[in-house]
Amino acid sequence: MVKRTKFLPDPDDEVVPEVTRETVAPPPPPAPKKTTMTRRSWYLEAEVADRFADLVDDIHHETRIPRHRVISALLTEAVDQAPAVQRRLMRGQA
């Protein structure tokens, strides 16, 4: 048998912590959407490829954003500009 001391609560006491907003953990954030990555290869003028690679490197080194995210952002902007590029190509200006 355990000898009762002044440090132990009475056996019939229920020690239940108070439940408040501060003591309840918030729900975990939703898991981020998994991004599917891929590789592509296109044939293009060497000067354009070099300029693109230099631009990606410049943005990466300036911001420390991963290169794949820089490339994705640049290509997204290019896709958004596709109608204007198509019009210039059809007029022979690109």
C-alpha cells in the first residue's frame, strides 16, 4: 500500500485539465496538393536557349527560389502571352 503524502491528491479527486481554445491544439493544415513534375525537350535556337538559361540562373541567384519553380513561372507567363505571340508570328514579326 502507498503511504499518502501531502503531495498526492485524494484518490477520489479527478484531476482533469481545463479545456479551452488555448489548450486544444488546432487541426493540422490540409496536406499540400502534390505537384507532378515532368521533363521536356524542345529544339530551339542556341542563343534563345542560352538567354533563357541565364535568366533562370539570374532569378534563382537573386531570389534563391528553386530553378524548377522559376522555369514554371516563366513558362506560365509565356503561356498567358500565347495569343499575342501567335498574332506576331502570323504577321511575321517574331
